[in-house]
Amino acid sequence: MQKYRSYVLPVAILLGLLLHKWCAMMDFLVPYLIFTILLLTFCAVDIRKLRMGWLDVWLMLFQITVSLGSYLILKWLGASSIVAEGVLIGVLCPVASSVAVVSCMLGANRETVTAYTIIGNLMVAIVAPIYFSFIGNQQDMPFFESFWLILRRIGTVIGLPFFVAWALQAWWPKGHDFLNRHRGKSFYLWAFVLLITLGQTIDFIFLHGEGNWHSIIWLGIASLLFCIIQFGFGRWLGAKYGDKISGGQLLGQKNTAMGIWMANYYLTPLASVFTAFYCVFQNVWNSWQLWKVGQKQ
């Protein structure tokens, strides 16, 4: 099955396009699948070795400064609020919960990826409510209410499998070892999540596209540009710390479902099309990377 892995993601993208209406009805499965993926991922990590490093600091600073800076520059240049807000949420959007699946197949350090999955998501839960206090349509919402709303969505997905994996590691080693032996299955679970997510994304674009094609085209162009910037800068930064794969994936691979939700709830809903396009672009790039690794092997 190893040689077919590089074709799993393109097939998921194609099926997501063809079955987008069906995928939109299957979104209730995603949290359970993500929980299973993260549990398998965390069981493959010695949780006691997780540490915050300088790479994590620079990645967070990039997300914090470039998201707000790009928004302010675009507004100053006269761009529409839709495009500016799309870029803001696309850069600030937290790292994908399942980033370790692809990253480790590409050769990234599992501990580095896992640590930033937790740290980066917590950072967004703190910074996003601050930005939304003066940007978007929920400016009157108290900080702690907004913080709790975002943290609850992030924490349930990230925190629960982390603590389950830690408990198994501490008190039921046999169960932990069993899950660790099956961690390779997480890729195929993620491919199914990708199918559902891409289908939802495509269905969302179809639903919101009518009459808004001018904004959608600019959001698509901006999304492609920032996808290139984030993966490229992340790889350059990661190379400075001996792990360019981790740097690229942690900065470039986004939790687009979370980004779409934040844009719909806090900003102009059409701005979420940025992250919808980003979902497609990042997975095309991941497919190509996996194909290159497969060729080398």
C-alpha cells in the first residue's frame, strides 16, 4: 500500500469535487475522525519530550504580525474588507490538527510538530479574540467570552486526545503500544477527513459564489499567493533550526475548517472563501510532496 499513498490525496480532492453535496452532509463525522487521528499521533510521541523551542516562537510571531500587518496594508491600499479579512484569517488560522500525519511521512520531527500543534492552537485562542475586538462584526463581544468560544472549539479537538494518550502512556502501556503500532492508519483516516472537508469547501464556494465572483477571484489569487509564502517562509525558517519540513508544514498547513468557522462567526462570511481555496491549494502541494517522497523511496 505504501506506493499508493501519494495518490490518496488527489483522489480525495477529485471525489470531494464530484460528491460535494454528499460530503456536506457528512461533516458530523469529522470531529470523531480527527480525535482518532490525533490519539494515534500522540501515542507515537513521548509526551515527556515535548518542549517549546525558538522555531515555535518565530512561527507564532509570523502568524501574529503578518496576519494583522497584511490586513492593515491591504486596507491602506484600498482593498475590500472581504479580501483583507480573508488574508487576516488565512494567516492567523491555526495549524491543522492532523498536520503530523503528512509532516512525519515527509520526514519531519514528530515531537516538533506535535508541540506546535498544541502551542500554536493555544496562541490563536488568545490572539484571535484581541483582533476580533476591533475587526469584524463581533467587536462588542467581551474578550473572555470570545476566548472561551474559540478555546472550546480548539481545546476539545486538541486537548482530549492529548490527555487520553498521556493517561494511556502512564497507566495502560499495553493499550498505548497497541495504538502506537497502528499509527500508520491515521493517514487513511485523514484522507477520508480530507474528502469530507474538501467536499464541504467546494459546496460552500458553489453556495456563496453566485453574484460574488469578483471578490471570489481575488480571494482565490490571494489564497494561492499566501499559501506559497507560508510554506516557503516556513521551510526557510525551519532550515535554520535543522527541520525545514516541520517549519513549512507548521506554518503552511492550516486548520481550514476552523478558519472558515471564525470568518463566518466574527468577520464577513464571504471572507471564509479565502480559507476554502487555501484548503485546496495546501493539499495539492501536500500531494505533490508525497509523490516526490514516493519517487525517492
